[in-house]
Amino acid sequence: MNLNLKAVLKSFSLSMLALLLSVTVLYAATTIGSNITTAGTLAVTGTATFSGLVKTAADYGLDASSAGIMNIGTTTATTINIGGSQALTKILGNASTTMVSLSGSLWVGGNATTTASNGNFVTQGSVGVASSSPYVALGVTGTTTSSAGMVIGATGSPINKLLVGTCTVTAGSITASSTLSVDCAATGVATGDKVFVTPYISDNGIVFVSASSTATNVIQVSLFNVGLTGAVNPADNLWSWMAIR
């Protein structure tokens, strides 16, 4: 059997060329200039490098695939954290209504501010403090205090404390045509408070003259005997009072 050495070398060369091409296809880096479309999963076992990548709004966050409601944490989530202490968190509403709706209570862990030019907060309904259903524009349930005072109306001095109560006025005998001053116990009243009393006088000839706060927890009232029947000892009656600080 005579072997054709030239044919053998040619066949061997073709075999080696095919092997080298196969290795190149399997292991060499490949550049594709057109789009790749696949109906399955694209798996990359090494490092993927992209140039000229175009990003859309969806690349920076979450959005619904079409118009509708996007639900986050509506099944098993117990806490949803949005933003952080270093992040500016914005909630954008519809440009025509510009509002944020909450189905539950609003809890603010820090100070609340507004970007309105006057810095005011305005509500379209009533405001309740410790009250879930205020029946007036501002409803407060419980005791209130103010370190700076309260002004009712456009002008006037601030009111820091408003107290009301009752006390028994025991005057004793009042000489005819004379004035007698007597103390009335009023818990909470301080010297200098503006006091008002509603006198309860059941004796003829005795009239109320004035009232003032002369000491702590005391209102001093003055009574005048017009002298109809001489000296008069008025009955010990319960008077109402109000003190403003």
C-alpha cells in the first residue's frame, strides 16, 4: 500500500485548523456588533462589561410595569424603611391636587417644617389636641399650658393662666357708712393677678366695692354699708371668682 505523503500532510493540516477554530470559538473573547435577543435566560459566568449603556427611570428605582397601583410590603412586611438620615426623602403627589394621603395616623419623630413663605400650617378642617373628633375649629381635651402666654384676638396682653373657683366670704359686722375688707381663700391665685368676683349679697344696705389679689391663694374683697339700718353683719355666702395672670 503506497501512502501519498502529500495527501496525509494536507489532511493533517486541515484537522489541526479545525481544532484551532473550535478552541477559538469556545474560549476566545467575542465582540458582537448587533443586538442579542433571547427568549430564555442569559447567563454570564465571567465579568460582563457594557459600554454605551442607556439608563431609564426604572433603572433608578421601582415602578409599575404599566399604569396602576404599585404595592410595597402589603403582605408579610412588618417595617418599611424609606431613605435615611443622610437622604432627602420626597413624596410626590399629583400636580393637579398636590396631596399625600394617609389611611392611618401620622407620626413625626422630629420637628415639622413647611416651605410656605409665611411658615404657617393651614388645615381645611378642625384641629384636635388629645381629641379625635373636635367639634370646634381648635378642640383641646385636657389641661393646657403655655410658657409664652396666649392672645385671643389681634391685640392685647398674653394670658399665662386662667383660674376659676368659689370661696365663702365671711365679713362680720360692718359699721354704717363704712367699708370693710375681708380675705377670701382662692387656691392658685398669686399676688398681682387680675381677679373678678360675682358677689352674692343677701342683706339690704351692703354693696360690693372691689376685689384684688393681695397674697398667694387669697382674694381680698371690700364691702360697703350704706347705713340704712346701722351696723350690719352680712350672711356668709359663697362667691364665684376668676383670676387671670
